[in-house]
Amino acid sequence: MNPSSSFEVIIKASGSNPEEWKRAQTAPPSEVETVKLTKQDEDVAARWGIPAERYARCILALRYGRERHESEGRALGQHVTEFLRVAGEDYQLMSVIRDDDRLRWMLRIGSPKGTVGVPVPYEVADDIVEFAVLAQLSRLQEIVLEGVGRSDLIAEAPRQ
């Protein structure tokens, strides 16, 4: 595994957006069949009077949402990994965690001081990953370098 992809992306909870919901509702039966309902899923569907296929489509929509979030976390982590190269070999991104409760991504970074947490607000991450807002790349770079205690490198760091 190369260093830029050695971090873990953790999605604690996931939801779906309207596009993912629609995609799941119109997915071909072969794709819906990839959702294996557990006995508990079947019991919940029966209790609510929902046909098993419809319940499976709901789970499929959540899977699509999780895949999107994992992709966003991976893209965010790639940027962070690049910024950590400026700080030196002693700094390594360990994980990118989606924290829906606080509307942020939490970066777990190994440093000479031990593992540190660096929060990144969703709005910064979304602007970078979804909309390629260049000004937010500079903001992320500042967040990362300040977060690992290397604010001395902010002026020196090459701007992305």
C-alpha cells in the first residue's frame, strides 16, 4: 500500500441524499438482490408492513450514501496527506472519521507528540471535495498544519 492511501476512512453513520434514494428506487432487481436482509431486517419490514424488496431498496440507498461518504473521506485524506509531507516524515494520516454529530470530519494524525485529532468542518471539506474551491485548500492546509502544531510552516508551505 502506498503512503498516500494507507489511512483508514471511518463512517460512523450514513444517510442518503435524494439522488441516491432515487437511484436505489429505480435500481434493477439484480442490484437489489445484492442486499441480503438479515432476520432482524425482515422482522422490522414485517412489523412496519413494508415489502422485503422495498426495505432492501432503502438499505441500498444507505449503501450508496456510505459509498459517497467513503469516497469523500478518501479524497479529503489525499489532500491532507499532501499537506503532511510539508511537515515531514514524522507526520502520517492514520484515519479520516465522519462525525455527523458535530458536522465535521475528524483527522487522526500520528505525530512526534503522539496521535492528535484535527477537526475539519464539513463546509471546508465539501467545498474542496465536491466543488474544488481552491481558497478552501489553503484553509485546509492551515487547519492541518496548525492541528499538528506546525503553524510555523504555514507561510513556507507551497500553496495548492
